[in-house]
Amino acid sequence: MRQTGKFIFAFGTLLFIALLAYTSACKREPVYIGYIDPNPIDTTGGPGDTTIITPPPPVTHPCDPDSVYFTQQILPILTSNCAMSGCHNAASHEEGVILDNYTNTRNTGKINLGSPSNSKLYRVLNQTNERMPPAPMAALPLDQRALILKWIQQGALNLTCDADCDTTNVTFTTSVMPIITLKCKGCHSGTNPSGNIALTNYTQVKATVTSGTLMGSILHQAGYVAMPQPIGSAQLPDCDISKLQIWIAAGAPNN
């Protein structure tokens, strides 16, 4: 009986040692619960962020090339050059003029439909003294001033349309810089650009791409100053964002 007990004890000990040896030698594959994306997208806003936003749905109400549309064409000029802190946003309302949306622009911009060129909104853009936007900001380009005058001549209406979004041949010259010029350059130019960031040429724009500042701000990501200003403004249209991201994904070339 005693011999049997010793045999059982010895057999159990050997079995335990064998199990330990097997366990230590066994290499197990990690266990994942749920789906693992093999191609995760960088959403940090850094230079690696090349997320492509799907362009808007097909155009159902196309824009008339002979008409001026306030939200798409006029408001970006005003928000970039006029509706900012200390000037003509709702908080500052310099001289009672607020240019942050259509209603405020029509009510306070002193628009003269009978004599469009005498509208204060247009007249101050061409003055040598007390020009708007004031120095050291650059004067509005002639084509933007002409567009504002044309809008007033057409009745200063709040027309809407579905802008066409062509992303088949995105380049810096024909796609990216026009967006920057219309919606960013007003604040980011001159001798004292907003945030000390100038966006007047390829080199300056490319620097903000490399740092991640451009898309971080445009996508309103945490840690970045949301653009466009003023604070609370909506993001750029999906079409504009898509063009910028397509260009960045291609290496942000100077084309």
C-alpha cells in the first residue's frame, strides 16, 4: 500500500513538471476581440492625415455663372477680411456694422441699391484714407471688390445654389490657392498676419501642411485654432476640404 502511494506521488510530480514544460514552450497567438482595421486613418491632424471626405451629392440646383451667391462668394470675403474681433463681428460691431451673415450685412452695411457704387460696404474698399480692411491688412483684390459691387448691382440678394465639385484634377494653382485666397488670405497676409501665419504663396501654405496646422484648423480638431474665423463659424464646405486633402495626399506638390 505504501509503495502504491509513492508511485502515485511520483507519477503526479512527473506529470506536473511535464505540463509546466509544455506551457512554457507553447507560443500562443494574441487573441483579438472585434474588428482590427488593417489600414487605420490618422485623425490627429498631423501631416499624415490624408482622410478623403466624400464630395457632396450630385448637383441638383446648379449655380448660374452670371449670378453672385452671397454664402458661397461674398460671405467668405467678408468673414476673412471684415468680420473679426475689433472690427465688424457681432461683438465689436465697429460703427454699428456687422458683416458675419446675410441679414446683418444687409441691415448694417448701408447698401444703396439705387446707386450700388455709393454703398458704404463697397465705397470703403476703395478709399485711400480709412480704407477697409485697414492697414496693415492688404486691400481687397480688384476682382473681389468687383464681385461685391456686382452682388449689390444684382439686388444684394441671398441666392443659393449647389456648387459643382470637380476633384478630378486637383492642383495647387487651380484648386488649393483659390480656396486659400478667398477664405483664409484676408487674415493671413500683410505685415501682421493672424497668428503670425501668412498664407500668400506656396512655401507658406506648404509649411502649414508639414506642421499639421492647416488641416488641424480647417477640420476644427482639438489643439488647433478653428478656421475660418470668427469663432463659431462652420467648417469649409466638404468640397473644399476634399480638394485640400486630395492635394495633401498627393504630397502637396507645387503644381
